[in-house]
Amino acid sequence: MNTEKRIDLLKEEYIMLQNFYEDIDSKGLTIKNWAITVAVATIGTGLLYRKEVLFIGLFAAIVFWYLEGYWRGLSHFFSKRIQEIEQAFQKETWNEEVPLQVYSTWDKEYKKSKDQTLRYMFKTSSLWPHIGIIALTILIYILS
């Protein structure tokens, strides 16, 4: 494969991976929005009718927290390939880098580091919004 074609393929792969990575961030915000919406609905319902409804909100907050951690954990595998491509361009070794290796990089990194869901659940950006909802729900249950 000639150098120009290799560079074009690596560039296209990089752009595709960056788009996936940004989509995962967007999904994280969507998950937070849904978590807040469900929390407000269950807190309102719990305060107006039965406080036991708050347990639904508590369970939903945990599910949304896990779901966000899962999606953010997926970004870890995309970031490995992004880093490989960036290093190839930084070190000017793009002629040695094989383009279109998303799956093989993903598979190799997964075998090495396994599922990243729990790790990303406890990152600040994922942890605090959901813990806040859980704490608020428990506090309202106790006080009502």
C-alpha cells in the first residue's frame, strides 16, 4: 500500500473513531438527562401519593448510573486506537501503522483490561450526578 493511501485510511479511521468517542459523550449526557427526569417524576409522585414510589426512583438512578458507566467504559477501547494513530503521526511512523484495525485493537485491549464499566462508574463525571440523585431520594424518603 502506498504511503498516501495509508495516510488517508488512517485519517479516515481517526475521524470515525473521534466521532464514535464524541457520540459516547453525547449518550452520557442523554443518560444523565433521563436520570434527572425520572428522579423528578418519582420524587414528585412519591411526595404526592406514596413515599414507597421513591424506591423506583432509587432503583432507576442505580440503573442509569450503571448504564452511563457502561457507555463511558466503551470509550476506553476507542481511545486506545485513537492513541495508536496519534502516536504514529507524532513519531512519524504512519508507514508502519496498519490502517482499519478498530476491532483487533478493541479485542486486544479488552483481553488485557477487561470490562471498564465499574472503573468509569466511579469517575467523577459519572459518580456525582447519580450519587446526588440517590442521596436526595433517600433523604426525601427519610424526611417524608
